[in-house]
Amino acid sequence: MNQTGRHLRTIPVYVVLPPYTLLMDVAGPVEVLRRANIEQEDILFDYRFIAARPTQTTSIGLTLADLLPLPDRVPDGALVIVSGSVTPPADAGDIDEENRLLATWLRTVIRPGVTLITICSGAVLAARAGLLEGYACTTHAACIEEVQHHAPTARVLDNRLYVEDRERYSSAGISTGTDLMLHIVSKLTSPVTALTIARYMVVYMRRTGADPQLSPWLSGRNHVHPAIHRVQDAIMADPAHGWSLAELAGIGAMSARHISRLFQEHAGLSVTAYVNLMRVTLARDVLANSRLDMERVAEKSGFASPRHMRRVWSKYNELPPSHYRRSAAE
């Protein structure tokens, strides 16, 4: 139970290390999970590192030791992360048998209720196991043909940071494993938690045009300016507050003119537009999770009236608030 009195949900995470593991494929995503355990108290990501043998050589020559054996079964709700690997040196010997063992193990333990996550060339192992047939996925550009060969019915997408298809998640090359894990943590915990982790790791919450849409709460946060983040944090914490430019300038410790210029430069939109976007996003969440009438929704979201809310809403949504409420209820 956490400090708020709610039960802590534990998600088992199995990080599979193939021969010549690409170390960034492991360190980036698992660092996201480590920080997630610090930044929120609702979910504990209980990760452990597993392999076909107790030691594993990595892409940079560092040897990982005391690795856990492949379990006979993983529990429902588990995440299984398959790291990518690099081409072994000529004197590495035959490692194909180990990869066959890993593919067989994956085929045995992955079932409905267990989420498979592949990083970079980890998709090749998943394809060899027959786990990508009929799914959309991605992988490193150098591995696309190999994945297509092993999984002929898979829809292998290029030019994508990551792909989500039901209980299959896959990322492209190396650093995109961090992007994918931030996306997963955002879904399992909250967008704010993912944003906090991204800022700690000094990475952007990236996506390409066809990737899953980021939450509007994360809009305008792909920058590293601390004062603008401080102002955005204050607005996000209470969008309904009657924010004035002078008050926000005080939070950012700068003049109103200066904050207006920096906000547009770093966030990509004006201070007023950002406040309105946060209010519309709050209104959307209130609509989805309550049966309040439009007057109360507008009031709780910081709008002067339902008419004011609809006018601002129309700048960010093609359909009216009433349609969103119906869609959320279906």
C-alpha cells in the first residue's frame, strides 16, 4: 500500500539479454522504469534481467554477470522486453543455438495477457518465435528484411520510432527504446510521470507522424528551458486558475515581455494558447469521467461560461464537447 492508502500494483518486467546485447537497448528503457518507480507510487515496475546463461557479453565488451535463468512461465500482466544485439566478432563461435533457445522460450511464455516489447533488432528474435505474425511492428532499418523473412504476415513499418499493436510493442534503432518505454510508462502511469522522467533524462518525448499520439498534457514540452518548464508545471497543476501573465512571469523569475518571447520560442505557442490548451484538456478529462452539466464542466476547467469553453474548444477539436462525452461513454 502506498502513502495515499491505495494498493501498489506490481508489474513484473523480464529483460531478455541475447548474445552480444546492445547495452543502450537495456540501459535506456530500464532507466525509464527505474525513474518511474521513484516518480510515482501507484505502480512498481519489478524488473529483472534474464538470459540463456548466467553471463552475457555486451556490444561494448562489458560482461554482465549474475543473470537470472529463463523462467518456465511469466505471470499474467508481465512485460517481456527483448533487447537488440550486435553482430558478434568472427571468433565468437556459434551463438545461433542460444538465439534458437531464446526464440523457443519466447514462443512458450508469450500469450494473451503478457506484453511483448522488442527493442531494435530484438524484433528478429520475436519474429523467429512466430510472435509478430499478423502484427504491425518496426525494427532497426538494417533488420527489416530479416524480420519480414521470419514473419511474412507481419506488417513491418519503416521510418517509425516505435509501433504499438495490441500487446506487441516494437521500437526502431537503439535510442528509440527509451522513446518507446516513455510511451508505455505514460500509458500505465500518467503523461506527467513520463514527462518528468524525460526531463530528468534530458530527452524529448519524441514521436513521428504515424506514431501513437502523445497526450495534449505533453504538448509544448520538447525543450530544456528550466524556467519555461517551471511555468508550464504551474499551469498544468491548476489549469482552471485565473492565470495572469504577470503571475506566470513571477514564477519564471522574468519580465512579462521576456516570458512571452521565451514561451513562444521554446514551447512553440503563446502563453495564452498554452493555458487554453490545458483547460480544454482538463475539460475533456472532466467530460470523460463525470456526468456534470456543461456549465459545471466549464467552471471546473477555468472557462467563464459554456459558450466560452465551446469557442476555445473549437480551436483544438473538430467535434463539440457533447460528442466527446458520447464517445468516451461508448
